[in-house]
Amino acid sequence: MYWAKLRKSIVGLNCKGFLGPYFAKIIRIGLPTGLEFALDGIAYTATMVMVGWIGVTAQAAHTVAANLTTISMVAIWGIALATTIRVGNQWGLRNYVALRTAGVVGFALGGILALVAAGIFLGGRHVLPGLYTAESEVLSIASVLLIVVGIQQLSDSADGIGMCALRGIEDTTMPFIITVLSRWLLGVPLAYILCFSLAWGVKGLWWGLFVGKLISALAMLWRFDRKSRRLLGKLKT
């Protein structure tokens, strides 16, 4: 009985006018998102390579700081992905008031989590690295890096949630462009300059990436605010 129903459904399926437009839409939305993830990951890999040029101790401290900030970002990304779902749901319903509310709530929740994480990193910067190693030199460098980690929590949160909120309204091309400009034309070059040209060492890499992420976060916030306000304007016309 079930096979008969399945066969009837398959035979009766008309793909004409379906596959082309839907595939094109998936590629239009998904390709920039995939490239965005790839370029973001490559940027962090590039900094890992540059840390290797400094030395083993700096690389160890960098790994400790990166691991700790990854823990906080897992929670924040949970909020970010939920924001995509909530915003996307209201986008489909054309409920633009609720859409903007969903985005604002996402930013607020992410900001709260970021502040909590920042407090933990800044307050525990002399304790947390000790969970990974007992090397005094690594601990000293890692405690300095956690200052940057703590400060950048808000920008990381706003950047990730802004990116996901924009995905909810099918806006992925501009966030991709923002990522390219902020990471590769600003963040990575600035990280190199601060680290090697100005001799800041590994902390220069983190400050450089922070500046790039901050610019990206501000751009994502501005774009979501602008686009959601335009959608609200449609309701008044």
C-alpha cells in the first residue's frame, strides 16, 4: 500500500517549472553563505599560520585563547541560528513588525551572553589558562590575549547574529561582501602589520582581527536595521 502511494506520487510529480527556479534561489542564497563561512575560516587559519612564525609559546597561548572564545561562541551561535529561524519565519509570513522584533531580541540575547562571557574572560584571565597548561610563559601571554577575547565578545556576537538575521530575510550577498572587506582587506592585513611591522607579537594578531570583526558587526547591525525599517515602511504605504 505504501509503495503504491509512493509510486503514484513519484509518477505524478511534475518537476517542470519547479527545479530551475528553486535551484536558482537555493544557489543565490546558499552560495554566498558558503563562501562567507569558507573565507572566515581561512582568515583564522591564516592567523594561525602567522602565529606559527612567531614561535611555539605564542602558538600555545593563541590556541588557549582561541579554544576559550570558541566555547562562548557556541552559545552565541545558538542564539544566532535561532534568530535566523525566527526572522525567516516572519519573513515568510510577511509579518514585518514581528520580523524586526525577532531580530532585535536576537541581538539583545546575544549581547547579554556576550557580556557574561566578557566578564568571565576578563575576571578569570589569570585562572582560565591554567586549565590548559602550567607553563608560566604561556600563561602570561594567554592572560593578555584574554583581555582582547573579553573585549571582542560583543562584536563577535553582533557580527554573528547580524549575519544570521540577514539570512532570515534572504540577504546573503551583502554580508558576504562585508566579510570579504572586513576580514581580508582590513582584519588580516592589520593583524600582520600590528604583529610583525609594529612588533606587537601575537596580541597584535588578535587586535587586528578584532578591528575587522568590529567593522563587520557595525555593518551587519546597520544593514539589518535599515532593511527591517524599509520593510516596516511598506506597511505604512
